[in-house]
Amino acid sequence: MHVCSCVCLAGAISIYSPQRSLIRSVQDDVIFSVNFTCSGIPNIQWTFMSGLVSRTIGAWQPGGYTNITEDYSSRVQAYDNGSMGLSDLRLQDGGFYVVTITESTGSSKDFGFVLKVNEVLYEDLQYLTVSFLALACLASLLMLTMWLLDKAYKKIMACKRRREMPGKAMCKQQNPSQ
């Protein structure tokens, strides 16, 4: 969990975060954590930006109203401390997330997070598995072939030695003169 601390003191808003860049995979959940202290109740607004797109995700007041847009209503969890949870991530969720904290005096401050969403490439795993199995079958076939060739070589050599020995019967051949 990554923490973004917001301190609102007499019209001054300070925002801190140990990590501004988050990496998750498709279908994972992410929590943009925000802790703040203020004299009064601030308004919190989250916005998503990516390329030319800028969408408001939602706005709320701790202990007060919560207004999440329809696009995000089933996937966003708004917390009273200003944190936002986004579930069931999609590739298009990757981008820049901005939290805007506005005090009752009207002063506000923005703070941004970068979210990178990685695609889970099951196709690559399947490709590797099939390739491994194909290579294992090929290796087994080659080992079997080598074993059979070795057995055949030994039988041929044994038969040759028997033929070369004087007075011994021919190797699995009947002498036509007998």
C-alpha cells in the first residue's frame, strides 16, 4: 500500500507520497491512499488523464456526499480519508490519476499518480508450454532412435564377429550347402 499524506494548515495544503508510480496487472485492484489533516472538511476530487482524454472519476467529502461517475461507479471505492480504490483494472486504466484537495476557503492543490497496467500474457505461457512439450517429445524420439540404432549396431557387430570365427555357425543364416 502506498500512502499520500495531505496536510491542510490554514489555507496551505501539503501533499506527500513515497511512491507516485504504481504498476499493476489487468484484473488486479489498486488503492491510491491519501491521508490528510485539515481544519474543516475538504472536497476531494479524482481525475483520470491519458493522452488526450481527461475524465472525472468522482468527488466526495469525508463523512458527506459521494458522487462517482457512471463509468466508474461499479469499480471505484471512495474512502472517507480521501483514498480511492479501483478494482478489476483494464489496460485502458493505465495513465495519470490526479487527486485535487480543495479546502473550504477555496484553496486547492493537485497531486498525481502514474498507474501502469500490464497485460497478463497467457498466450506466451501457452506458447512456451507447447514449445517445451514439442521439444521434449522430439528429444524422447531422438533418444529412442539412438537406443535402437545402438542395439542394431551391437547385433550387427556380434554377427560379424561370429562369421569371422572359423568353425562357428553362421549368424542366423542357413548355409545353402548343408
